[in-house]
Amino acid sequence: MLADLGWFFAKLAVVTFGGAYSVLAYMTQTVVDQYGWITTPQMIDALGLAETTPGPLILVTQFVAHLAGFANGGLGLGIMAGIVALWATFIPCFLWIFLAGPYLEQIAARPRLTGALAAITAAVVGVILNLSIWFALHVLFATVTRTTYGALSLPLPDPVSLDTVALGLTVLAGLLMLLAKRPMVQTLILVALAGLAGYYLDAI
């Protein structure tokens, strides 16, 4: 288990470009769909943790690794899994920095390499969009299946499973940020209070 976790997070640090969100997109698909280490609701909690705290990447890798270890061997394995994930995530990142850092200005001055980096940027935007759609569908709908159209595999939400409370909070957040121009922190607080109010009213 620990060897698999270490290898996965090391590979994650080496092959992903574009910041935390592109890493989270790849990690989401792998740990939930491929390995089944954690469940979809747990991954949504991890992504929520990333959005509400500084340092999203390392917090989410720690969270995911700890949950995976805990599910397979209790608290002790969960702590060890978190340590392994921390080590495996940071070491390759520092190697990239130390190896490529002295040559960044030279790389930026080469037109062909600049064009390649622009293509990577476009791909990263698509990856982040994919993560946003996955996140939104699983928050708004309790049941999301996958439908295959040839080579494409697309998520298909069940309209009956729509969570109207989550939809209302999403609309509220959009109105606060896009129309009322409220800051993100203020929006988070207001939406959180609205969510708590909705929870207690539903309980009554």
C-alpha cells in the first residue's frame, strides 16, 4: 500500500504541469476511478478543503493519502501514508526546480519552446475545466454514471437526484461574486451560513 502510494504521488509530481488544479484533476480520476482508494464524496471533501485553505496541493495529497491509508490499516497506516505522500510529492518538485531553474530565461527565449509551453497552457485549461465539471456534477447530483459514445466516456447525471439545496447555494455564490461583486472570503462566509441555516431548517 505505502509503495503504491509513494509511486503514485511521485509520478504525480513529475508528470503534471499547470499548477495545483491540473494535478487535482489527474489525482481525482486516478484515486477514485482507477484505484478506488477513496470514495467520490471524500474526494469532493478534499477539493472543498483545497478551495477554502491556503496551500491546496499539499493539503489535498495529505488528505487523500491519509484517508487511503486509514481505510486500509487504521490510524497508524494513515499517518505513514501521509508522510510518504508528503515526501514523494515534494522531492520530485524540488528536483524540477533545481534542474530547470537556471535555464528558465534561456527556455523562454526560444520560440519553439515558447510555442510548446503555450500548447501546454491550453491543455491545462482543458484539464481544469474537466475538474470543474466533475466537481459540479457530483456536488449537484447524488447519482452520476458514465456513458460511452465511441471513444468518449462522459458523465451522465440523474436529473431525479438533483440536490436543490446545493443548487441554491451555487446560484447564491454566483450572484454574490458576479453581480454583487463580493470578495471571495465574504462569499464563502455568507454561503456557509446559508448552508447551515438550510440544514437546520430541513432538520426541523
